[in-house]
Amino acid sequence: MTTLISFLGGGKQGGSYRTTDYQFSDGTVYTDKRYFGMVLAEEVKPDQLILLGTSGSMWDVFFEAGLEDHLEAWGTLSDAVQTDSVTVAQLQPFAQFLTDKLGIAVTCQLIDYAKDATGQVSILKKLDELLSENEQVVMDVTHGFRHLPLIALVAARYLQVTKNVHIQHIYYGFHSNELKVSEVLELRGLLEMLDWVSALEAFDKDGDYAVFAPLLVDVGLDKTSADELERASYLERLLNASGASAKLKQVMPKLEALHSTDSPLFSLFYEPLARRLSWYKKSSLGLQEQDLAEKYLKRKDYVRAVVYAMEGLISRETALNDDDVHDFHDRKDAYDHLIDTKDKFKDFKEFRNAMVHGTASGKGKIRQIMKDQSRLHDSLTDRFKQLFKAQL
């Protein structure tokens, strides 16, 4: 079901929305129109229309035409608009009038002026109550108060996350006295920007860059490459840096090529994404794993941080011996050597075992360190610096 949500602006004595021509980006023009919400009702053909306005919005002007059978009720409503005292009961006859006139379900809802956080949250709660899971929504933010588009944007994002509501469009009918035709602006791109921001936040938190795959498909990346990116993330999080690196070496040139095309949205986020995935460019597996260890430490993912630190040191030691960094037995020899010669590497083993098995380490100093997160973080940071530097 598609729902059109439209905001009404404030009323004033003798006030009215001006008539204008509204032109969409495809060239479609609706001439001599007063209220953009009615233009969208005709253009979008929604299953229902939700009108949101305050107790002082121009409800009377909105319902002005064709109300011969509701003149007394209209007069009462008009007076209430002037005194900022419109009630839901006063709106009910006109909601039914519009339902009959438009042939779709129309709901009139009063909202707060949203001057503070409580009022702003109340609008989100109202929309949450009115909309169903997986609903298709078109928003019109043309006539509301100037701060309402900001609230509408937050509401749209909130509903996407909490109810999987799909925001098809966010429209604004841009009117200026200097323009003969009012241009219809599509603002949904703002939500797409927020999707990218959320993806970056999610990646910085847990390191899973699979969240970018559907966004990249939307901006032109082929599905096969997007799947490969997801595969790379899967392998990295399974502590397979070698496999993840191989996948990234296939995908990243395609992202760079996409960056050079006319894709403004991706161009905005390409550099932050490429910078976060730059570990795969390191010259050896050991350096790649050490880089990942530091990244996971920053995310406070201590298990992956410690394991990648150990694997990075093992890979480096194996390479220094001119052995195969992918051979199990060569890596085992390097591991045994590190255990025998480097106490801090043995500490990594203690940390790893305690974290993986969920039990206290046999070493008293390790047990004490792991009792406090800040101390653990500082201790691992110090060990990373000393051991990684020593391996250069």
C-alpha cells in the first residue's frame, strides 16, 4: 500500500496558498494549483492520504472549495484556525469529505509545533502509529513550517529502520515570486546519503563492509562485484586476510573506475571507503594482518585483534625464513620459534586462549589485565607497537 503524507503550514487571517503551476522533473506540469498535496494525490495515486497540521494550520483554506453541505462546520473550523485551537473532532467531517472526493482514505492528524525535543519526538510517534510494516510512503514537505522538513527526514529514516517502511519520494514544491512555474524537487537523495553515513558508521563499529554492497549496486556497481565484496568481508571476519585481500584486489579497481564516472553520491564516499579498505595494499600478508590487528583493536574487537596480531607476526617470521606463508608446517615452525623467543608473543597466546575459551588465563598478570577493559586496550596497544616495530 502506498501512503502520501503531506504537511500543512500555518494559517493567518485572510491567508491562503497561492495558485501556481507545478512542474516535475520529467516535464509534467499541473497548472493553476493551490495546494501541492493535491497535485501529488493526482500524480502518485496513493491508497491513502495522511494530512498533518497543527491546531493553527490552514485547514479552513484547504477545505474551502466545494463545501456547500458543510458551511457551518467550515465556519467553526475557520474560527478555530484563527485562534490556534483546531481539534481532531472538527477535522473529521472534512476528512470524510476528502475521502469521498478523492476516492482514497484520508486521515487528518494534528501534530505538535515541534519547537522542542518532546514535540519533535511526538511527530515520529504519530507517524509510527499511522504507518504499517513494509509500507510504501511518499512525503510532501512543501507547505509545513520551515523546520518540519528536517523532522520529516529524521522520521523517514526512523521508519525505515523500525518498520522497514520504504520512502519512495520526498517532494518539495519550490515556489518563488520570480518564477512562473514552481519546480518540484525530489529530496529522497538525502536519505541515500544517510544510508551511506550509516554504512560507514556500521563498518567503523564492526568492520563488516558487506553493508556497502547493496548501496554500491544502487550507484552502478555490477552485482557480481558486489557479491565479491561481501565475500571479501566474510573471509576477513573469518580471519582469512589472504582470501579477503585477493577479493579486494579484484573489486577495488572497479570501485575506482566507478568513482571516475558521473556518480556524485559515490564520489562523496569513495575516499572514506577506499581509505578504510587500504590494508589490502600492504606489501606482504604479515603487514596486512598487522594492519587489520590494529584496526580491530580500535574497534575494541579484542579477539580478532589478538588473533590477527599473532597471525601477522607468524606470517612475517615465516617470510623472513624464506618459507611459504600459506604452508601450515612452515607457519607452525615460525609459531614455535616465536613462542620460544618472544615473551610478548606468548602473552598474545594467553590473551587469545582466555578470550576464545571464556576462562581466566593461567598467568596472573594476564588475569589482572583482562579484568579492566581500559587496561586491556592499553596493554595490547603497547604490545602491538613493540612487536610490530621489531618486525619491520
